[in-house]
Amino acid sequence: MNKEHTGDAAAAARHARYGRLPERIRFEEMTEGVEAGPSGGVRAAHDPEGSWKYYSCLALDLGL
């Protein structure tokens, strides 16, 4: 009987704290459409002299 009373008190405390779920958000409100402008090839350009900055090798990272 004590467990039921404790469970009811815990349930009442949860209900007091979390009362109800938040309002539902529509999918249209979660997304945003933005048109992508032409980048002029700036991001797509290959820079062979600067490519060493982005090179990653596990053996080098471990000092092998």
C-alpha cells in the first residue's frame, strides 16, 4: 500500500512539473527555404598549393 501511495505522489509531482506536452510544431514552421546564389566557382576551385592544409593521414597523426 505504501508503494501505491508513493507512486501516486511521484505521478502527481511529475504531472505538476511537466503538466502537458508542448504545442505541436508544423513541418512548414520547422523548415526554411533559401535560394542559393551562384558562387562564381570560388568554393569549387582547386588550389593545389593550399591543399596540404586539408590533408589528413592517420599514420602521420600517430607519429608513425
